[in-house]
Amino acid sequence: MSVRIFVPKDASALALGSERVATALTREIEARGLDATIVRNGSRGLHWLEPMIEVETPEGRIAYGPVKASDVASLLDAGLATGGTHPLCLGKTEELPFLKNQTRLTFARCGIVDPLSLADYRAHDGLKGLERAVTLSPADIVTHVTESGLRGRGGAGFPTGIKWKTVLDTPGDRKYIVCNADEGDSGTFADRMIMEGDPFVLIEGMAIAGIATGATKGFVYIRSEYPHAITTMTQAVEIAHKAGVLGSSVLGSAKAFDIEIRTGAGAYVCGEETALLNSLEGKRGIVRAKPPLPAHKGLFNSPTVINNVISLASVPIIMDKGPVYYKDFGMGRSRGTIPIQIAGNVKHGGLYEAAFGLTLGQIVDEIGGGTATGRPVKAVQVGGPLGAYFPRALFDTPFDYEAFAAKDGLIGHAGITIFDDTADMLKQARFAMEFCAIESCGKCTPCRIGSTRGVETADKIAQGIEPEKNMALLADLCNTMKFGSLCALGGFTPYPVTSAMNHFPDDFRPAPLVEAAE
Ligand SMILES: Cc1cc2nc3c(=O)[nH]c(=O)nc-3n(C[C@H](O)[C@H](O)[C@H](O)COP(=O)(O)O)c2cc1C
Ligand code: SF4
């Protein structure tokens, strides 16, 4: 049998040269007359080792990385096809500590299967959840999801089952499932990795959501900056349709469900659910006032489930293994697993799926291995650009929605960005305000004007102009934005700003007043 060699086609691996590696490998295999097949898989999520290639052996997969095209000949000379030793050999993939210690439920297949092979998907427990769902009543499916404790992974942590029940209970000629794949948070990539590495799990999750709520049509709204995810998802939907997983009779049942892929236009605010719905309808991406909730009047005024990629991709395993299996992982009201995305100035960046409850210190120091520069960690921003900066003093905070909220932080989409001691937190606070000013949809004053005034005020603090007055003004602006903004863009921008001010006051001490024309 032909030996299978896995070369990831995930965007992070491509960015690091995996296409060149695949080309060189194809050429060398041909030239040497080897009986080997190259499978273009997703990433395993060990980004510092990308491109990480693997070979299937009777003892399991053996990994090599990071591999350059120029390494290919020597790898084959060393017996790559049989898992031979080589300086780039990392040993058995499953034994790599970063992977071995994870609890991969949502990402169980990512990096393992051929993303566009439905047969491979089925061979790795794919479609079992949907097969079960088509035998259940909508209310029973909703009960399963509710009992699993799954909460939305897009940021707000709203219980998924309750959202689905609202749509199920709302009458409507047409209902929709909208998958939010805008993934605009800095330092996050879990949605992209699933769409590129295991697209059928998202399709399966959306089909289950459709059957559970009475929706027959789904849209995946993917940010334009994700061309590879768009291509893979488009191909996967076509394959699923041809195979009868989607269409007028889902898996041969009396239920219909179809999916269309839509591309976003590149605005951060279009990740906010109501702005996203406007964008999907072809309107300007501006936030809608709530009520009405999208569950009552969403896309084209119809009852709509809008869920994050990871929320939907977590449903198949819940339907397959049961709600209790999923709920057994986690802590407090944060049940199941969470794909933590470790980024920024870090030694071992990548995706780490674990049950809720790891402390921030474990994630940064033990799993991430500290900074890439080797300098001390100064701050960690958790939850994307609207998340708070946590100092080392808060590293005992467990990864849990309520525990982070209790420390004036948020988990958001579970991206963490690490900074070493050279980071200037005043600059970071200014950046938060600037980001909000650029990305604001402009609908409400605290966000539209407050963020611009915030940038000006941070600049004055940096220049040493009336420091006490301007620090008070910045705090006041944050207060107004937090409580007066219509959506979380304006409402949460104060989190990075006030956390920087409170935890790193030295960075806000006035520089000597510049003798200038002020
Ligand atoms: C400014 C802003 C940007 C957002 N961006 C995203 C995003 O990129 N992806 C996402 O899933 N949710 C995003 N959200 C949250 C969504 O509004 C919404 O809560 C989420 O899609 C609901 O899905 P869930 O319940 O599965 O988390 C954003 C919210 C705000 C305020
Ligand atoms: S807070 Fe900002 S982004 Fe949100 S509605 Fe108001 S202006 Fe728009």
C-alpha cells in the first residue's frame, strides 16, 4: 500500500512555505519512483513547528518540522517514508507534549483527516451526530444541546441551547442558520483552522442546528481575509450536497437543509451579529438596535440562529456522545472544552484545546513556554482587541467565563496575546482607542466620538500634558463608552484601556513636558 505523507495546506503552514515543501516532495517522490501519496491536511496547531509534515507508519504517525523545501531530499535519504531518523524528526506526533496533553473534542479530526474526503470524515466518527439528530424531534435535539452546557464561543458565552429554543419556538415561514466566521479578533484562528482542516464538522453542526430549529437554509459568513477557508468550505459544501448530507433530504430523511458561503467585506464590526445580518442582506454593516433579537427577527426579518464556527462545530460530538459526556469537562458554568489560541510574543504559539479551568499561568508559562524573545512576560491580552490586559499577578485566574469577568476581563473567542517587558502599555491603551475609532460603525456617539477623544487624550498623557487631568478624562471616557455604547465594540474597548491603566500605572506616568508650541 502506498505510504501517506501529510503536508498541511492550512494558511499558517502555507505562509511558512508548505506549498514549496509539497512541490519538492512530489518531485522527489517521482524522481525516486517511491510509492507514496501526499495528503494535504489541516494543521495540528503547533505553529512554531510549521510546516510540520507527518508520515503514516504501522506505529502511528511520525512528525518532522519545521521543514523547508531544501530539507526534502535529505529527509527522503534518511528514510522519511518509513519514519526514519533525521535532525528534524520530532518523534510520534501523538506523543508531542503540546498535543498529548490536550482534550481534543471539537478539533478531534483537525490535521488528521484529508479535509475534503467525506470517506475519511466518516471513518473518523464524522456524521454520527447528524445521523442521530435526524431520528430525534427538534425539541429533543435542543434539549441535548441545552443539557451539554455549551455556550457561544464567539465571545458573549450565551447558552447555545436557549438560543436554539427561542428560534424553534418562534413561528416563521422561513428560518435561517447563520454561521459567524468573521473571526476578526487579533490573535485568533480557531474558526479558520476548523474550516480549513475539518470543514465537514461545521457543515454537520449547521445541519443539526437547522433540523433542531426548523431552518432549511444556512449561510456561512467568512471574512475576505480567509481565502483558503472560503475555497475549502465552498468545495466541502459541494461535496456534502452531492453526497446527500445537504439538500432536500438530509441523509435520506424528510428534512431539508442547504448552505451558502458568503464573503465579508473586511470590517471588524461585521462580526457583531446584527451588523453581520445587515451585511448579508447587502446593506451597510451597521449595528441594529435590539430588540428585536435575531432569534425573533433576524436575517430578512425571519427567526435566525447566529452562532460562531466553534459553537456549531462542537455540536456533532455532543449529539454523538451525548450531553453528559461533553458536560463532564470544564468548571463552574463553563462546560466542555475551549480551543485556546496562543499568539503574540510566545515560544510555542498555536491552538490548544482543553477543558475549561487551566490557569492563565499554565497556558502562558507551561504550554506556551514563555516569550519567544526569552524576556519576562509583562502582560497577556485575553479575548482579542476588546479584552483586558492581565499582569502576572493575575496568572492564577482559571480559564472560565465567570472567573475572568470577576477580574474585569473576558475570555471572548479565547485568543491570548502575549507581550514581553518591552511593551509600552500606554501605547497599547492608545491602540485600543485607535482600533475602536477606525472600526466603529458610527451609529452611537460614545463609541464614535469617545474613541477619537480617547486617542487624543492618550497622546496628551504620553506628552506629559496635564497628566492628572487627562488620566481622569481617559477614565471618564471609558466609563461613558462602557455604559453608553450600543454594542460591545464601544462597550468593551474600555477593558484594554482601564486594565492597562490599573495594572501598569508606571507606563502612564507623565514624561517630562516637552517644550513645544502647545
Ligand atoms: C464588534 C464585535 C465583533 C464581533 N466579532 C465576532 C466574530 O468575528 N465572530 C463571532 O463569532 N462573534 C463575534 N462577535 C459576537 C457576535 O455578536 C455574536 O455574539 C456571536 O456571533 C454569537 O454566536 P455564539 O453564541 O455562538 O458565540 C462580535 C461582537 C462584536 C460586538
Ligand atoms: S458601539 Fe460603536 S460599533 Fe457598536 S453600535 Fe455604537 S458606534 Fe457602532
